[in-house]
Amino acid sequence: MASTSENIVDTLQELTEFVNDRIEGYETAVKESKNSEYQAYYRKLASQSTDFSNELNTFIRSYGGEMERDTTLKGKFYRQWMDIKSTFTGRDEESIIGSNIYGEEWAIKAYKDALDNGNLPPEIRQVVDRQYQSSLETYNQLKSMKDVTGTASDVRSDNSSLGSGASSTGYSSGSTDSSNSGSSLGGNFSTSGDARNY
């Protein structure tokens, strides 16, 4: 029967693999996105995820385990599939955000599983719960970003179909383009503070 220390290490190593998936996911998003504000946000999330991984690995080492630097097999397959898909279809901002939402859902489930395990000491549980809450906040922020980006795409599509008469509707392609800073992001998005407390 595994000791308590071994159970703690196993739980943390499994969770850390998902956190490492998170790092790679946001680093990929930085490379793929053409929106400078989104890129800045993804960089903060990648850095945040690295901090989370380091925190968990510190606990793993303190309980006699090997630091976890690998990612999940599921994450590897998903990234390979997305690479193949983007080769043929390309990647717009909305699909990039969608991939990040999907990855965050995996992370949230991994955090829930770790917290539900019941073998984590209070000091570790507190850190894991803090990271879990941050992942939930990120998930909600990404959902808001996707809504804004999707709305902007719909407006651009409407303008395109209207042709030369678009100006009479009051729409301006410049003000709704998600690659522009500020107005396209609405009131729910700010790269300056979203990741500061994670």
C-alpha cells in the first residue's frame, strides 16, 4: 500500500502535468495570435502557469518525489491535432481562444480531482485551491474574450455583405477589428491586471 507521502507526490505530479500543458498552450497562443493585447495576456498566463508548476514541484521535492517537467499524453495529442488542423484551415483569434478555453477546462478538472483526493496537507491544499480559483477566473475571462471576438467577427461579416452601403449603418470596420487595441476588447478585458493576482 502506498504511503501518504507517495500519494501526495502522485497527486501533485499528475496535477503538474496539466499545469505544464497550460504553459505550452499559452506559449503557443502567443505565437499564433495576431492581437497584441491578447498576446500580452497569454504571456502573463504562461508566466503564471510556470510559477504554478514551480510551486507544485517544490512540494513534490519536499515529499521525496522527482520534479515533474512533462505534459499529459492527452495534451500532446491535442496540440498535434491542432497543429495539423491549423495547417489546412488556419487559426483565427476566436479559434485560438476556444483552444485556450478547452485547455483551461482540463486544468479545472485536474485541480478539482486533486482537491477531492483528500490526501493533501492543509498548506499544500491552500496553494492548490488558490491556483484552482485562478484557473476558474481565467476560464471566465477567456469566455468573455471569445464573446467579444465572436461579436466583432459577426459585425465584420455583416459589413462585408453590405458592401459600399455599410457606412450608412454606422458600422466601422476599424472600430470592430479584434486586432485593434482598446475598443474591440470592450469593458471586460485588460492585459494590465487580469493575471496579477493569480
